[in-house]
Amino acid sequence: MRIVADENIPLLEPFCGGLGSLTRVNGRTLNRDQLLDADVLLVRSVTRVDARLLSGTPVRFVGTATIGTDHVDTDWLADAGIAFTSAPGCNASSVVQYVLSVVSLLLQRQQRADLRGLSVGVVGAGNVGGRLVRALQGMGVEVRVSDPPLEASGSDLPFAPLDEVLACDVVSLHTPLTRQGRHATLHLLDDQALARIGPGQLLINSGRGPVIDNRALLHRLQAPDAPLVALDVWEHEPEPLPELMDHCWLATPHIAGYSLEGKSRGTEMLASALHQWAGVAMDTHLASVLPEPALTTLTFGRNAAPLSTLHQALMTCYDPRDDDSRLRQAFANADADGAPRGPVFDGLRKRYPIRREPNSLAVRVPQGSECFQLLAASGFQVVEASG
């Protein structure tokens, strides 16, 4: 079996090496000529998979190591008899970690002592958004959800009209990118919707860049009553609107789902589906290939305040300001050299440092501590220590 795979999909060798030859490629520049002897294609979201790429090639199986599938023409694959699989939910915990860390930075900025009165609006409550809703509810945060298709299905989430969701202290976007239909999400946040989000609010997008009209957002952020904005995804990646980043509170290069666990979980899901398609048993599992975390235990004493404890634990695992700093500095260097920003953006993703999720860290707190519920809801292994 001949497998062609994006160079940024981790751990394919231990998971799929026994199935045949493995060729790594740049997913953004992949072309049809590179697939003329391939049986299997494994991609990430930067590769558009359709008839133009695959027609006339021997590829019979396509997998994407991502939650979203808007970059894949699944209808054409089905008509062509090509098997397809994705990795729904693989990096949901990683994106939730990103959002909670950004929210924690906001709470520190506002010098909040607790979560009383905080409201979070979640737009899109699928694999990622739904998990975020459950985490926030477990922390005691007021949550409002906008997801018309899910609401119509009878789900019991705390649904509200989009206007009410956009009025929350924090608005976090987690919709797929759909360009047509009654509930299309392309430019869901246009100039009119963005006008409803004002000072004192935080808008986070870690879903799909074009869900926000980025030019309208730039115009909104240039106003004196602009909200804070944290963007991980952008229109026209890997070369987002140059001026927009300068007006963002936090700017990161599409890495919200880039925890080691999130990326590796996607690989495991693809590998499992590929083995099943090939009729071969898979004997490698994620737990056996993940390295031990650099930090395994964090301990807090009785005097630790709950919100401060949560912030320290989240920042120990992941501080979004590090990615923000790397992106701004890398773009500044590229601009000074007259170099294009696209390869810089992609390079930051390709060379992304190891980042572990909260469930890799055991947090020890005194028995009966008020910190327990906040930490557990955020995904940490919480251990109550007596004495």
C-alpha cells in the first residue's frame, strides 16, 4: 500500500508504518502529480480534496486528521467510490483548553476574584462547542448557545437567539464553515453582527476563519468602542489581512487544536479507519506512543484562591501569550526582510512546540478545597490530599 500524507500529521510511522510505504508532503502545495502512484491520501485542513486533485489517480482512501471536513468534497468522493474518514472530536479538548486559557487571561486582566456574573456565549455546539459548554457549566458559568440545527434536533442545551449570545461577556465561535443553506456560517459575523459586540466583551474565534468577515472586523476594531478579540483562525490563511493582527488582543496561527494529544488522537482515528478498510488489525494505541509529560504533578496549599489556582494550572499547561508573541515576532521579521507571511504562518504550525492537555497533569489540592470543581471541570486530574 502506498500512502501519501501531510508532513504535519504526527505519529503516522508507528501507527501506519506496517501498512506499506509512507511519503510525506507539504499539504498546502500538494498536487495531483504527487498522487499518481498513491493508494491512500491523508491530509489536514490546508489541503483541498476534490476531483481536481484526485481525478485519474489510483487513490481509493482519503482521510483528514481534522474535525472539520469543509475542505473535502465528500459528495465527489462518494460518487467516485473513494472511502473517506475524518477525526470528529479528536482535538476538542485541545480547543477547549485554548478557550479556557484565553478566558482566564481575560479574568486576570479584569482582576476578577470569582466567576460570579460571567456569561459566555457559544456559537456552534458540536464536538468542540458542546464540550466547551459542559466545561463552563461545570465551572458554574452562565452559558448561552446559538446552534439552530442542534436546537431543532431537540438537544437540551441552553439555547438563545444569536443576539442574546452576542451580548455575553465572552463570545466563542465553534461552527463549521458552510457556504450555502438556511444556516450558512460564511460571514455569520458580518458588520451588523459585529456592531452588537462592544467594549468590555471578548470575541474568540478558534473555529473557522471565514465565519467572521475579517474586513468588517478590522473596521469594527478601529472604532473607539471596539471589543477585545482573540483570533486563532483567519480568512485567507496562511496570509491573513495584515492590519487585522495589529488590532487583536491575542493572535495565534491556527494552533488551538495543536496539543500533542489532539493531533495524535486524530492520527489514531485515521489509522484505525485505514486499518479497518485494509482488513488489517491495528495493534498500536495512543497510550503506548505518547511520551511522558515534562511536568506530571502540580500541588496547591490551603490558602490558594480558586480562580487564581485555576489560572496558574491553565498557564502551566498552556499560555496563549507565548503563541501570540511568536506569531507577531515572526511576522515582524518577515516584513522587515520583505518576505511573504504565508510560509512564516505555516512554519509556526509545522514547528509547533510540544503542548500537553490538562488531563496530562495531576493537580493536588487539600481535601475539601473549593478549587476541586473548577479544576476538574477544566479537564485536570484532580487529587485531594489529606493532611
